[in-house]
Amino acid sequence: MTNEWLDANIHSKGPLGKLYPRFAFIMEGDTPSFLGLIDNGLNAYRRPDWGGWGGRYVYRQPYGETHPIWTQGGDLFSRVTSQDTVAGEDGRQYTSDQATIWRWREAFQHDFAARMGWTIADYRHANHNPLVEVNGRRGTAPIVMDAEVGQPVPLDASRSHDPDGQSLHYTWFHYFEAGGTGTNLAAVTIAGAGNPKAVVTPTAACRPLWLPTAARCSGTGTAHIILAVTDDGSPPLTSYRRVILNVHATAAH
């Protein structure tokens, strides 16, 4: 996020790259809105509380507004807010609205650099995103599954491939904060998080609230599992797949 990075990765790539402006104060404020439209497998445009390259938002009615809107804020007591908790490069945990965007920064900056490369190189000499397949389902659409507390859910992305023939690296993670608008957030564990095949086991349909309240959580919970698949290209490119688990305390009938 510096002019030096722009010089090395954008301005140096052909006549279009040369036109990209150097910034004097802050980066473009409209960029998060655009990033949510990129078909990378996160599908955040479907619901802003799912979270993606453009950040994560909640549906609420702020003071002074006449109706609810997708925005920042939320309920600190239930911890359903627009903030993400993400590990920084120093290994420390940071919780903020900004973290909902910078948790993806390396991936979308590499994507930007690669797209500029596409303007000056033919297909054979450029890097392209991996093509992700989960449980036999191709494409980028989210996969919605029913799950039961205590019952393992196998997820298999071993048939994913890279169009350039490069090796792939896999990361499965529970997007802990995603999808909390109008539903309960479930708890899960993931075995094999760094492998093509992983097993997700729901441990609770309702995560414990931060403070005890009179309103107890009940019913179905939601857990968003994200698969990130990254190739060995230069720059390395990442594609995603979102698996949404509807977690039931007992078997759904």
C-alpha cells in the first residue's frame, strides 16, 4: 500500500500501468465497493455481512437514518459487529473494521499486479487463478450444507487445479464473524486445515454470548468455512470457495 509498491508492480507494466496515479494522501475510497464484485469465490456481493475483499458490514439502522442500511457498527454485547479479529504480521491479534479488508490484502494486491501483467503478456506468459472444486462442485458459487452438532462434515478440494500447471496450497478456515445478520453464529472445529481434504465438525449451533443475557440463543446456527487455494506463480494468485453450514442441534428432518 505504498507508492514504491505501485512503481514496482503497476507503473512498470505497460502504457496502462503508467497512467495509474501516485497517491498523495489516502488510497481510493471506492476500491472496497469494487473489490466485492470480483468473482473470486467469496461472493460477498450477495450479502455484505458475509465479508470479502471489500470488507464486511452489518445490517442495522444507525442514529439519524430512516431505515436499516449495510454499514459499520453492531451489537458489542453479542459480538455481532462489523469488526474482524485477525492476526497481523507481528503475530498479534487485532480487532477492527479495517481488519475486515486488510485480512485479504496480500491476495488482492497480488491479484491487482497480475491483472496489470495481463495487459502486456499473452496467456502463456501470465499467471492465472486456480480453479477450485469442492465435493465435486465446480465454479465459484457458495456451497450450502446442513450439518448436525457432533457430526463430521468432510470437504474435499483435491480435484482443484491450476490452469498454468502450478502446485497449489490449501487453507481452510472458519470465518468466525461472517453471516451473523438475522441468525445465530455456530461453533466448529476443522481438522486438516492445510490439506486439500478437511473435516469440519460443528461443536455448537449457538456460540456463547460475550455477556449473559435474558435472550438465550436457540435454533439453527450458521458457520462460514472459507477455502483459500493459492498457486506458486509470480505473483501467487488465490481463489476461494465458501461453504455455508446450517448447523442443527439435532438432525434436520
